[in-house]
Amino acid sequence: MKPRERRSHPGEAREKPEYDQKVLDLRRTARVVAGGRRFSFRATVVLGNRMGKVGMGLGKGLDVASAVEKAVAQAKKSIIVVPLTDKKTIPHEVMAKYKAAKIVLKPAREGRGLIAGGPIRVIADLAGIKNLTAKILGRTVNKVNNARATFVALGNLGE
């Protein structure tokens, strides 16, 4: 007989996951078929360890849970390392463009905090950036494209 595996109880402390995750965007999409509409979901998830590693993924599924699960798996594959200074900011100013989204990231002095909106704020927080000034310049409000532009900018910091 095999020994039984120990199950966790509600009061028992769980292991802390390697990465913190945040759902950036959740969309319900529909396609029209003979019987009516078929709904599916698209989830955009950002994950990071708050120490310089951050990734983003998109997942599609028939329910929200499967879409988020697929997005997390995709995000783990696309993790980048962000160079941080000792003051928890980026080393220099960087500008990036992805499709119609344009963004500018500027280092900020100690104690300024995260002065950024939308997806840039979420990504910077999960990357461990504490002091940053950012601006979305493009004419798009598309969260996914703004997030991808942020990843292009953070990727350019390493060069």
C-alpha cells in the first residue's frame, strides 16, 4: 500500500509562488454560428517577481480560468530581465513604439514613486521598479499594445 499524500488544510500556510501575477485585461469574444453566438475569453496576464523579472502572456479559452491559465503559461515563456539601479529605478530614459502605441519611460529620483498609468504601472510594479515617470504618447487606448510597447522599452534598457 502506498502512503497517502498529505493534503493542505484551510488554516495551513501555502508555499509562496515564484511570481506574482495580475490580470491586465479580460475580454469576452463571440463568433456567430448556426445556433446563435459562441462565447470565448481572452485574458492578458502580467507576472513578475518584483526583483527585475517580468513577463506578459495572452491566453484564449472557453472559460475565464482556462484563458488565465494559458496566459500565465505564455507569460512564463516571455520573461525578460529588467536592469534596475540601486535606487529601484531604470538606468536611463527610453522611448518605444509598438504599432500605434508610443510610450516614454524616465527614471525618477528616490521617493517619487510610480508616476504611470494603465498597463505601464502594473508592469513596472511587478518588475520591482519603485521610482519611475512614464507617459503614453500614442493615440491608442489598447491595453495590450501599450503593454507590449512597455516590454519593448524595458527590453531596450539592456542594450
